[in-house]
Amino acid sequence: MKRQQPIRTAFAMLAALAGAAGLALASAGTAQAGPVEIKYVLWDSNQRPAYQSCATQFEKENPDIHVKISQIGWFDYWTALATQFVSGTAPDVITNHLMKYPEMVANHQLVDLTPYIQRDKVATDGYYPSLLANWSKDGHQYGLPKDWDTIVLVYNKQMLKDAGIDPAAIPGWTWNDRDGGSFEAAIAKLTLDDNGKRGGTPGFDAQHVKVRGYQVATTGGMMGQTEWSPFAVSEGFKFNDGPWTTHYYYDDPRLARTLQWLANLSKKGYSARYDEASKLGKPALFAAGKTAMVADGSWMVNWYASNAKFGVGYAVLPQGPNGRATMFNGLADSIYSGSKHKEEAWKWVKYLGSASCQSVIAQRGVVFPALRQLDQMTVDAHAKQGIDTKAFLDMTKATTFQPPIANGGAQIDSIMDSAIEAILLGQAEAAPALKDANQKVNEVTQH
């Protein structure tokens, strides 16, 4: 009896193993019955149709892979993603942002693409170098570039004409943080009160304004991409000493003067008060004919084309004391480290970054793709729609700078958002508010 028990146990184990093997084979057979599904998520609804076209073509070339695309609005996007990372249910491939990805790297939530790039000999020299570098840390690549963007002036053509301003004169506009230069003079001229008087003229009523000359409606947080960074950098401001460095310079007097200048525009009546403007946002205010000019990014071209029922023009930003400046930003596609289909996910990411997909994006004029060879194709696509977007390309030849890339981005963004909001609302003077904020930021980055 005692000798037979181990034998029975052995047979039971063999039977269990055989059953497990059968289940494994059955599972394998089931897996092979249909394509592997890759989940891909993005936040811009305007871009989804173009990327769906890419997915359709990709699936023809890779019938064993199905790409399921989901779209979630910007604010809900990051909340949902954070929850999914915790639960282990994040999409296989995510559209990623430079402000957000450092935290993902720190939490080991992204796949290092370097081995895949090297193994498949993916040519990366077609990308703008800074776009590729932005997504790299310590020799590891955490995203493959998908697009790039610069900032320009967006203007209402009819309003400029009514004010007697020739758009051809815009490249000659200058700006400084003391009196705003010829740029502020143009803003004043474009501002119209309820009695038809323009800003800066006798009798102008700053309390009853029909059309504002220029508008900022968000703080910009730690980046100030479309709000204040082009102006401050044109004065000589810099965020830090480069990506991943831990000391910030938000207390720079040049940034303080820039933000104070923006706050003062509303005091003069040339911009709506921040608390009023932030309820609608500057794109909506512009499309509604409430403001003549805004500064915005290339990703917004199609939105303005769809929502503004008047002629929209695009022009380079004014020249500051140190020349013209713009943030040169770009999104990337990253693979979730918890994906169960990393090889298939990589095939999709590689396709997204290829000329096959990016030419689709360029031909539709969705955004400027990351591959430099497709820049003109995008401009030409816009031209067919009667939109001149050459200004975005022209801004790549100006002083371009990288967004701040650092650990603790969410905390830094929150700190700067609060400080800048207080400044724009007139609740705090810029210099002391930024000094306090910068101290808090450096405590975050250095601990």
C-alpha cells in the first residue's frame, strides 16, 4: 500500500501534465484561429480617421494582426491610462506626450524599443534628430516619433483687412516684454470696443470691448507651449539645462516680465480677462469672432478649417530681442511594458513611424509627420484645401527649443499652473509668484 501510493501519485501527475498539455495545445489552436488584437489609443478625434486608414492597410499586410483603435479626449485620456497601468489593462500601444512619459519610464511602464530598432535595422535618420532624442534616456528609446509641431500666429483675415493691416507685414513685427513692440501695437489696432473705437485711440472703452486683438485662455502649465514660452525664450529664458536635468529657472525675470505683459493685455482691454476666456478657450473665442489673433500649434489647422466660418491665415510669430522662437515638439508611439503581444505591437509601432503610414497622414494634412521628407507634402495637402501653412515650416528655421522633460512632470505642471493662473488673474505679481513656484519645482526634481 505504501509503495503503490507514490506510483498512483506519479500517474496522477502524468495525467495532469497531459491534461495541461492538451489545454495548451487547445489554447494554441484557439489563438491561431484568429488574428492577434492590438489595442491602440489616441486623444485627437481629428486624427483618428487617418490612423484608421493606416490600420486598414497594415492589416492587409499583416493578416495575423488586428488593430483596435480607441479615442479618448485629452483630459480623460491620462486619467484612464493611469488607472489602466495600475490594473495592468493599458492598451498595447499608446500615443505618448513628452510631459507625461518620464513618469512612465520611472515606473517601468514602457518598453525600450532600442533592441527592436537595432534588430530590424530601422532607419531613424529620416526623423528630425531632436524628435528622436526627446524620447531617449540613457541610451534607451521609449517612443518612435509620429509627428512634429511648431507655433505660429493664427489670424482672422477679414479683421486684419478691416484694421488696415497687411498680412505681408507680419514677419516684420517685433515684440519685447516692456511695451510689446509693434506686435502689441497691432493687437491694439485689432481690438474694437462696442462703439467701434480701436485700442490705443482716444475714447477707447476698455470695459466694453466687442473684439479683442489677442487672446490667451490657458496657463500652459510647465511648458507654456502656445501661451508664453515662444515670447520668453525670445528674450533669453530657458527652462533648464536640457532634458532630464534637475534645476529649473522659472524664477527668471524674463519669464516674469513676459507673463506680466500677458496679464496686462487684459487690463488694457486688448484680451479678455483670463477667468472669462478660460471658460470657452481661445480656439472657440477665435472661431466665434471674439478675438482677431491667437498663437496656436500645427495640430489645430484642421480644427480651425472646420470651425471658423471665415478666412483664417497663419503667420510667423513676432521677433523678440533674441529673434523668433518656437517650441519644437512631437508625439511618439510607445509600447506598454505589460503588453502580452509585444512583437505584434512593435510591428504596428514600426508601421506608424514608416513612410507608408506617415504619407497617409501627410496627404490628409492631419499633422506634420515626423519624417522630414513629408513636410512639403503636408503643406501641399493644406494648399489643396485653400490653407497656407508654410508659416509652420518657416518656424522650424527660427530658434527652436525642446519642451522641458523631467521626472515629476505632473507635479511640476500643477505647481506652474497654479502660479501662472494667479498671475493672469491679477491675484499675484509675477516675480514673487514665480520665485516661490520655482523653489517648489526644484524640490520636486531634486528629490
